[in-house]
Amino acid sequence: MKDVLKMTWKEIEALPKDKTILFLTFAPIEEHSHHLPLGVDIFLGETWKNMAIDLIFKKNPDYHLLTMPAIPFAQGSIKGFPGCIHVSQRTVYRVTYEILKKIASWGLKNIVIIASHGDPKHLIAIEEACDKINKKHGLCAISPLGAFFSYDELGIDLDFPEKMQEMLSNYPNDYHAGWIETSAILAIDENMVKKDFRKLPDIKVEEKELIFPDKVSKKIAGFGHIGFPRLATKELGELINTNSAEYIYKATMAFVTRQDYKKYQHHSLHKIPFLRTNFMRNILSVFGLVVGMIIIYIWIIHKYQQLR
């Protein structure tokens, strides 16, 4: 594994482009309740990425594996807490596209974005940028975690260990800083988790409530988590991190070999118009076009009547 920060342009130029994979984490600095640090999504993305790279190196040592510094912001809807760096969905799309455009100009054919932040609009914006760059430069970029976060709807089998499956069944909707993320961070570094996390209350939010950010913000006010952090364990975290890394490994190898990779390209909500980056722009464009046509029609009628 090589960090591009430590490489020269000549070393980039000399890489076998079809046998090189570049990984880039794209996740925010964001509040994660009383007990977890602001960098949770970045720490998880970087850990899963590095574990997946280790798997690739062990099983496919002929690949050149590159990393870049994480991009530390995202589209997000959590309100009322200091410490969040959230930007608009369009900003995520534009920044992702510009970065991909530059990397694609290096000639690299395999760019994998680790978007380790579960907000669908964040994931979809990055997927849209990948789609656009793939149309312009040929297939070269993928962001597989949208499919990961919506595996059930897409029918993707993540092959969860029995203990994880049991927890997901008994304590679902653990969306933010609950037992899933707390366990995963415990496995990375126990010192990053405040010792009193088991005293935090359960905060339950149903999936259908997530489309109402203000309602969610009221439910989590004063705390910042959604789910059951008290149930977290280091052992669960090790299972979660390993499972996540194995998924990234499978999705990456499917992409670089161009075999059965399409199921990893998009979140299950990718095709819903109002979740797309340009939805409001398209609506306003259509509205403007209709208004323009009406004005022209009125002007033509007016002129016609004058001529009569």
C-alpha cells in the first residue's frame, strides 16, 4: 500500500493502470453522541479500507494499492449539535466529480470511494459523480457502500456472523452512534469511547421517521445518538469491521475484474427523483420553461389581436 502524498509524479506515471487501485474515504466530521468522537465515520472508513487492502494484497499481490487522505465532510441532516461539518448534496457531488476527473486524467482505471456515512443523499451524490465520470472517461470509479447500507432492499447477502444477525434482528434501526458504531470503534481503539456509554438511554427512531429531520432532531436532542449504544462490545466490533472489510474486498475485486460489479454501484434509493442532486434544479428548469412558453403564447395572441 502506498500513500499518494509520498509518491512522485513519475511514480504515478509508471504504474500499470489496469493493475492499480486507488482508495479514497469520503465521510464527515460529525457528532456521535456523548461517548464517541467526531471522526467516527472517517475512522470506520479508513479502518475498513485498510483491512480490505490487506485482503487484496494477500489474495492478489500483483495489484498496486494506493490511498489518499480522507475528505472530511458530507451531506447530512443532523441539527442542533456543534462539531458537524455538513455541506449541500450538490457540493458533495461537485467536489467528488472534480476529484475523480483529476484522478481519471492520471490514467487510473480503478478508483474506489469508501463513503462511510450512511445518509442516502450523500451516498447518491457520490454515485452520481461516479456515473458521470464513467461516461466521460470509461468505467473507472465506483462507490460501493451505498449498496452496502441498503443491502436488504437490493437483495445482497452480506453473510453476517450469527451474533451480528441476532443483534440486527433484536435491536434494529441502530442508525447513529448506537451499538453498531460504538462496537466498531471499541474494536479500533477502546480509548476513543467514553467509559460511561452503557448509561446512555436507548433512542428509538423508526425508518419512516428518517425523512423528517426536524422530528429526528427533537428525539435525539441533548444526546445525538439513534439506537442502543449500551449494548456495544469490542467482540461485536471486530465482527462488524471484518464483515465490512470483506464486503469492500468483494465489491472492489468484482469492479476491477469487471465481473458482476453492477449490483455494487448504487444505493437502493438512487432512482428516486427527489433524492437526486439536481432534483430542484430540474423542477425549476421545467417550471421556467413552462412559464416562458405561456408568456410567448400570450405575446403571440396579443400580437395576433393587434393585427386584426
